[in-house]
Amino acid sequence: MNKTILGLTLTALATTSLLGCTKTEEGATWGAGIGALAGQAIGGDTGGTLIGAGIGALVGGAVGNSQDQEAQQQKASANGSTIRRTTIQETLDANGNVIKTGTTTTTSSQTSDGYTGLE
């Protein structure tokens, strides 16, 4: 029971320590951890653990870097998009007829920081 609580506590601390990291840093960290476990399981010694951690960090960092670059490309392609929404207000009269009472148009432009320029 104590080992389970200790394991869960260490896992929670490791996960929260990754907050604010880039995908590259996260990938390298997770890769090193998984690689170290695999290296220990395969090699059964310190050398295998270190080699596994190194290879895992390289592979995890490369995967994370790819995710970072993809996110940057998506932000760059989002710049300049404009969204226009038109809302038509309608009411019913006493006879059940639909009467148009007004129109509202909302326009916003998308930048890498989000939507701006709401009017």
C-alpha cells in the first residue's frame, strides 16, 4: 500500500513538473523515462538504463519537436481569417406571422493570439 501511494505521488509530481514545458521538452522527458525503464528491463544493469534513457530522450525530443513545429504552422496559417456572423431577430405577431425586427452582424479576425476585433 505504501509503495502504491509513493508511486502515485512520484507520478503526480513528475507530471506537474512538466507544466509550462514545450512539446520538445515533454517528449524528451517522457522518452528518457520510458527508455530508462526499457533499458533496465533489457540490459538489467546501469549501462543499459543509461543507454535506454539517452535513446528515449532523443526519440521523444524529436517527436515533441515535430509537434511543436506543427503547432506553429497551424498558428501561422490561422492569421488573417475573418469570421462574420449575422443574426436575424424575428418575432411572432398576434396572427402567428413571423415578422423580421432587425439584423445584427458580428465580425472578428483571427490572429495567432486568438480572435480579435469583435464589432
